[in-house]
Amino acid sequence: MQQQPPIDPRALARRFPQDFTWGVATSAYQIEGAAHEDGRGDSIWDVFCRQPGAIADASNGDVACDHYHRWQADLDLVGRLGVNAYRFSVAWPRVQPLGHGAWNQRGLDFYERLVDGLLQRGIAPHLTLNHWDLPQALQERGGWADRDTVHRFVDYAGEIARRLGSRLRSLTTHNEPFVQAVLGHESGIFAPGIRDRGVAVQVAHHLLLSHGLALRALRAEGVACDLGIVLNLAPIQPASGSEADLARARLEDGRLVRWYVDPLLRGSYPQDVVQALGADAPKVQPGDMEAIAEPLDFLGVNYYSRTVFNADGAVDPGSLGNPLTDMGWEVYPQGLADLLMRLHRDYPLPDVYVTENGAAFPDQMVDARVPDHARTQYIASHISAAADALAAGVPLRGFMVWSLLDNFEWASGYAKRFGIVHVDYATQRRTPKASAAWYRDFLLAMRASVAA
């Protein structure tokens, strides 16, 4: 990628309010390791990683970043960045190995220590209940395709909220239900590796239903923290103004964006997508849509790039004229502003957080440093796009960089590095990258603007 002049952190800091939330994000399976310790059960990702060819480098999350044992030092890293928020997830099979029945006190104790450690450092905990690692024992009973899993999730949400809710700033039910449904159950490239569109659509419905029922149950118990869900969203743009390209882009927007946002904020699925699904449309029981539309305290948005479609499918990102990340995704910061402003225009939005934004690049260690200028520019330009959306009236309350650490990048294994802190997997040595230094300087500028 051609190096561009760095964005001045002081000028950028002046575009945000004093009470804006700034954070970094991680997820349990990607960093924790300790997969077979202290009573943790198998998740669907543990089992999926054992399938030959499922993971690009044949790796797994057994050790990952060893965060389970190194969490205190990792929280010190978070503290030195100067953020006021940390988004993380609970591994359901660590706290309830079978996904039903007995709770694992040693697993619960780990998250108690983690939350308390954040609070001791002045960092607000933002907890996600489901970042894809469903207990394998529930998968063997049908997984998210089985309606009973909805109720097991509600039980799980209640237990975590009872133990931790009073100390959390926010609680997210699900991270990216589209990915869990479509990549896990339609294309099968993520756990549990199922390839059936009808199953995927029903899984999506059950994820949304479990979200709504969990919010109802938590509010009935008086949970005080903010409650919401996190969606991976992107602008879906037509390659041309032709009717065929416009129609395809509209349908794909329905599959990625409207299929999730419409039921959450409007109480119904988009009818054009329902019609396109035909016999694969979900089985919806009376009361389901009202439950899914339980009011949100916040909507989390994960943004990485846009997608352009012609009538035949997605256009090769490399043909669009912009740089690509190591994942092959187009660098397109304007898409974040476009997306947020579109949501603000089309929906009655609650508070919005950018809960993930970041990029993988082929980092190189040079003299014990990682000069990841491309990632620095990526993060800075997307923060600038977020400022544009804020200025346009979007109720944007926070921004969280993905990710704190290089980690297990799902089906890509350890080959793709998203961290602003480099991890040497052989030694577990952490080295903050140039992007971490820029983010720290930006947050120092934020504090300076508050003091002024």
C-alpha cells in the first residue's frame, strides 16, 4: 500500500465530544487459549479446527495468545493505550461446559477477575455473550438450528448478568449473527461447517429470537447495564446503474443489512428477501417478531469494507482501484460514514457504537519494532469517517479498534494479523506496533482537549 501522510491525532481529536467511548476489542476463542483447562468444555470451534482442511494453517485455539494466563499483563497493555473501554467475550463452554445444566465456577471466576481487573484500571467492561463459540454439546443437540438453544442462551445470559451485570458498562447478546448463520451454516467455511441455506436462515432467526428474549429476561431481573447486539454491516453498492446490477445489490443488501436491522428496529423481515428465499424462509412462531424487536439500548456496528455487486455476483475488490488489506478487502473508509448515515436515515436508531474496525496487514518486525503504517492510516481514516457521521447527526457514542492483539483469525488461522499489538506466538512476547502508538497519541490528544 502506498504510504500516505499520517492524520494529525490532535486535529482529529477535536472532532469528538469529551464523553465519547474509545476502546479495543477481542474475543474469547481468538485469544484465551487454555482450551482444556479448569473445566472448560469443547466449543464448536474446537471441533471444527480438528477437521482436516478447515483452517488454512491447520492451527487451533488451544493456546492462541495464552490470554487466560496472561490477562493481567494484557490489561496493563490496554491501560497504557489510554482507552476507556474494553470489549471482550465470555466463552460459553468455559462457564457452562454443556451449554445447559451445571455451571463451572473456575470459568466464572476467570471473568470475575477480568472484569474487576478492568475496573481497577479505570476501563469500562463491555461484555459479549456469544462470539461464535457455542458449546459443542449443544451443537450435538441441534445447535442454533434447534429452537431449544434459544432458551438455553436465555438461561446463560441470565446467569452471566446476575454475576457480572452490576459491574458492566454494556452487555451484547450476539456478535455478527450473519457470520454465524451464513458462514457457519450456508457456505460452511466457519464452524460448525454446515452447508444448507434453509438451516442458515432458521439459525439467523433463532439468534435474533434469543437476543430479544434474553433482553426481556435481563430487564425483568433489573439488569442495569446497557443491552444490545452487534452486527457486521457494509454498504452494498451496484457496479452500475443497470436494472440488473441495482436489483442484485438491493437483494444482497437485504441479506446482509435489512435481514437483521429490519426485525430489530421495525419488527419484521424484509419481504423481498422472504420472497427470494421461498421454501427456505424461516419458521416464525406467534410472538417471535415482537420479541426480536425488544428495544435496544445500543446497536453495535462492525465495519471493515464495502461490497460492490453486479448481476452475476460480488465484484473483485482488486478491480475497484483502492488498496487491499491482507484479507483481500478493499480499504474504503468512506463506506463507514455512508453506512452510518444510511442507518440514521432509514431507521429509528438507538445509540450506535462502532464495535469493531481494523485491518490485517503482513507486518514485519524491524529492529524490534513493527512499523505498520498501513494499519495506522486505516484506523485513522476510519476514525475520521466516524467523525463525519457524527457531524451529520448519527447518534454515535463510541469506537473500538479490532483488535488489541494479533490472534487466531478463524479459518485463516494465525497467518492474518489484525492486532495493534504484535504477538510472537512462539514466545508469547507482546510488542505494541506503530498503530498502537498512534492510537495512544490520539487518545492523549483527546484528554488534552478535555483538559483545555
